[in-house]
Amino acid sequence: MKVHNKTLSIKSNDFLEFKDISSEVETAVKESGVKNGSVLIYSMHTTQAICINEKEKGFFEDFKDLLKKIIPKDSYYRHNDLSIRTENLVCQSGASDCLNGHSHCTHLLMRNSETIPIIEGKLMLGTWQRVFAIELDCSRQRKIIIQVMGE
């Protein structure tokens, strides 16, 4: 069995930005030489999701509206309360990029990875399906692992 690993580095620009990474996944599959197997697309971040869906502006806006209703940014999050939060502090006290409780809660409703079958060297995505990296926080540098496995 062949295993091919590739790390994709991307920079997000905004909260709930959908970055289409389908072509990068297809390239990794071609580079691997795998004809039959699967590809795993995995985010190394707790505030970035990987998702397969349709590339359509109306859907992106609908999704943003839905999240605003169920996980509003301006709600109280203990994660943001630096008077009680003591774990995993990586920035200066009070810095806004630490105050992302809504981002972590959103991630719990989403996925860190997707797995797609490869048949005869082709990524088995449906007609309208695309692979997205979705930013759940502010603009950040992100790493995504693409692992292709098979024969």
C-alpha cells in the first residue's frame, strides 16, 4: 500500500471564510500515484473545519446566518472570560484573538476532517461537491494534512 502525505499551508482572511481546496486535494491524489484507495483531508486546528459541500454563494450566506442564530459571537463564553480561564493561554492577557469561544463551539458542530474514496485515480466527488477549509475564527495561517492511501 502506498501512503503519500502533503501539508497544505493556507492563510484565511475572515470568520466563516470558505476556501475551496479541491484542486489541491486532486493534485495530491495525482502526485501519489494511488489508483484505488482514499484521501484524508485533516485540519490541524480547533477553529478550522474541513467540509464537503456545494460551492454556492447563497449557501455560504445561509450558513453564516444560521450560525449567528445558534452561536452568536456576542454571547457569554467562559472560554473568553480571562478572570476564570487558566488553560491554553498563548497570547497576551486580554488580547482579542484569545476570545474565540464562539469559534470553538462552532467547531464542535463541524468536522476536523473528510475522507473521500479514490477509484481509478479519480477523486469520487459528486457533481456539485467541493472540499472546503472553513475559517471559524479570525484571519490566521493554517495547516492542513492531505494523506492519500491505497494501491
